[in-house]
Amino acid sequence: MIFITALVVGTQGLTAVLMLIAVALNAANIVGRYVFVSPIASAEEIMLFLLVGTVFLGNAIVGFEGKQLRMDVILHALPPGLRRALDVAADLTMIAVCVVLIVLGWPAVHMLAEFDQRSQAAEIPMVIPQALVPVGLGLNAFLVAVRLIASFRAPRPC
């Protein structure tokens, strides 16, 4: 469990750093644009890529903590056994959707790497931001699976 805790904390730290870089770049671009009349040409593109990383990596943490958006008004009114079964079904569905999206999306990432396609303004290899999608989804599936397995090992009240 130490590895999982380190993975979660590391991912949280990485998403925080990505967001701070995006905010700093935005601030620098604002100053450049309105004070020096010389904006950073590729700032919006880089901020978009940083946001993609923040969203997909951060989503794994949300899934691990079980705090994803849910329509759970009716769920709370159900008996505990049925509620538990639906929670398990939701987690298994999340894992399945992540795996399907990885399988469908990875060929595009591979193609971007083969062709060495780069972004227009910043000349960033497109494989980097595009790979964050399946990596984030894989991390999400893994961490949700870890949480699901841990929930079966935890003692439940009678």
C-alpha cells in the first residue's frame, strides 16, 4: 500500500505542478501582452497541453478517492447491499470504459510518435500531450481497481 500512496501523492504533486506552470505561463503572457505588447506566441497551446495533463492525471485521483460525479440521490435511499452492488458495478464500468478508451486511443498516439508530428506554435511533439490521455486513463483504471479490491478486504459492519 506504500507504493499506492506514493503513486497517489506523486500524481497529485505532478498535477499541482502542471497547474502552477499553466497559471505562471498565463500570468507571464498577460504581462507580456499588455505591459510589453509582446505576448508569448505559444502560451495558449502550451497551457492547453498542461490542462490535458492536469485533467487526465487528476481524474485518476478523483477515481481513487471515489469522488467522481454521480447521480446518487436514489442510491442513498437503497438498502446497503444493493447500494454496494451498484457501487461495484459503477467501478467495474469505469475500469472497462478506461480500458476500451486506451485500446482505441493508443494507435493514434503510436501514429503521432511514428510521424513525429509537432504542435504548430510551440513545436511540442504531439505524442506527449496525446499520450497523457491513455496514461491518465490507465492510471485511473488501476487506482479504481486498487480501491475496489481494498473495499472487499476491509471489514464491513454487520
